[in-house]
Amino acid sequence: MVIYGVALLSICMLAGMVIGELLGMAIGVKANVGGVGIAMLLLILASDRLKKDFRLDEWSQQGIGFWSAIYIPIVVAMAAQQNVVAALKGGPAAVLAGTLAVIASFALVPVITRIGQPRGEMVSDDGTLAVKSGE
Amino acid sequence: MLETLGDILVKNGLVTAFAVVGVTIWISYWLSAKLTRGRLHGSAIAIIIGLIVAYAGGVMTGGTKGIADVPLLAGIGLMGGAMLRDFAIIATAFGVSFGEIRKAGISGVIALFAGIVVSFVVGAVVALAFGYSDAVSMTTIGAGAVTYIVGPVTGAALGASSDVMALSIAAGLIKSILVMIGTPFVAKSIGLDNPRSAMVFGGLMGTTSGVAGGLAATDPKLVPYGAMTATFYTGLGCLMAPSVLFIATRAVMG
């Protein structure tokens, strides 16, 4: 049943949010720490397990697949409700701070990707991921 | 007649949003194919259109939620709000290989710390260059360059003035918008084409909306990896900015 997949997704999200909130409280910050990330890990582990036992049938998987596929339209709606006016109103100081932070972070991507790479694995291992592209 | 139509659209806001976003994406893919021969991804164009209408909406209504402040399009606010956004992001993790995440885990953690410190320092130095030479203002603006949530949280904790807070939010918003637009253009040159670099990317950028939009416009199958690390960034930033980063700033500024 489709709803089983949707419910599994929902339960993972709620559990992740609760853990993230507790984690934030534990370290004393007013923010959810990693709630979404934890929920993602829960979903990966749960679906892996259920698929092995053949308890997550095709229909249930479609319940999750739909939300995964609707992700880009949701991001477009998200873009359409950003406070772009406020961002530009911040003037040159805000624009410069934001822009330079992005440029510096972009530049660090290849550097840190290399740091974490175990030796002997420098050859790119693109082939290992066989997720079907949604588009 | 027109009034009835408007009523129906307002009453069924979320459904209206699905229709409007669907048409927008259709137009974007058409533009992508016709004008750029597919070189600029259709979703990148859709996100840019989204940001432009967000600006128009903000100017028209004076509100803070972009086009979602227009009553007819209020459903966009629900569709693209934090709840459904997080729901869909989590769904993208379905089918991801756990091994891949474990392999790149350390890089992701390093990226998180490096990303926060680098963005903070850049923001604080820009603040200093514009004459904000006290440690509290520098820390708040630096924290804004981390994300637009870390900025005000830090500013409130340190007692920063409201104009500095506004500036820090603006810096964070600029960052998130730039990541959304810029990522597909730089993806190739920074090697953003595999799960590992996507996790590093998420950790370095940190802005959830920026990473979500930027990766969607680059390669949708990288989204879960980037989102996974990015989601820890704001929490870690809220922890570090008012504490260690503030103390360090104060020490440097005397």
C-alpha cells in the first residue's frame, strides 16, 4: 500500500526532528541539529532492512518515490518565497560578505574532497552509484 | 466570473501552487532546450525564475515571503515551506547507498568545520572593512555569512544592534541565493560529480535551501548526499559562533 511508504517516510522525519531537537538542547543551542540528516539515515537503514525482508513492496516504495520525485518542484516553490528584497537591501556590505563566503567555500570543495580520500582510491569511482536520475 | 475563479484559486491554494509550479517548470525546460540547448539545466532556470518572482512579490507586497505574500499564490508558501521541503529532501535518501555515506563521512565532518570557520572569517573581515570594528558586530555579521539563521541567533545571544542583525540576515540570504544560482555553473570546475564531493559541498556551503536548490539544478542524484551534511551546519554554527568564534574574534580585536 502506498500509504505504508508515506508513513514510513513521515515516521523517519518526525523521529529525526525529535532527535535533532534533543541534540540541540543537549549542546545548548536554539536550533535543530541535523534533524533532517538523521531522518535520512533512519530512512536508509529502515528501507534497507525492510527491502531485504521483502516487507516493503512495490507500492510502498512508490509512496516514497513520489516525494523524492516532487523534490525539484518543491525547491522551485521554495525559491519563489525567498526574501530576495531583504537580501539586496542589505547593501554592499551584505552582498560582499555573502558573495565572498560563497566563493571561498566553492574553492574549498576540491581541496577537502581530496583530504578525505583514502590513498589508492584517487581514481574516481563514479560507477558505484546506480540511482536512476529522476529527470 | 473572474471573481469566482480567484476565489477558487485562493481556496485551493496548494493545488494552485502545484499547477503554477508545474507550468513554470514546463516553460523552464522549454527555454533550456531552445535557448541553451540543454546546457543550462531546466531546473536551474526554474529556480532563477522562482527567485525573480520572489523579488517581484516582495516589491509588490512589501512582505517577507516573496511571491507567497500574494494571496492568489499563498499556496506556494506551503508547497515550498520547511515542512514539505524537508519531507521531500528526506525522501531523496531512499535508495542511497549507506556505504557511500560512511566512506565519505570524515570528509563531510571536516567540511562542516572548515565551512563554518571560513564563511565566518570572510564575513567578519568584510564587516571590519565596512567599519564594524567591535567584536560583537563582527561576530554577528560573520555568523550571518555562515547562514541567515546563525546570524540572528548569534546576534541575539551577544546583544548586537538591530541594524547589524539585519545586515547579518541579508548576508546569509545573499549566500543562499548565490549557492542556488551559482552551483550548476561551477560544478564541473570544483569536481562536484560524485557522492563524496557532494557531501563535502553540503558541509562547506551549509545553507539548506542553497544546497537543496544548487544540487537540484546540477544533478538530482547528488541531492541526498549534500543535504545530509548541510543539515548539521546551522546547528553547529549556532554552537560555534557565539562561543569559540566570538572569543577568538575578541582576542584578535583586543
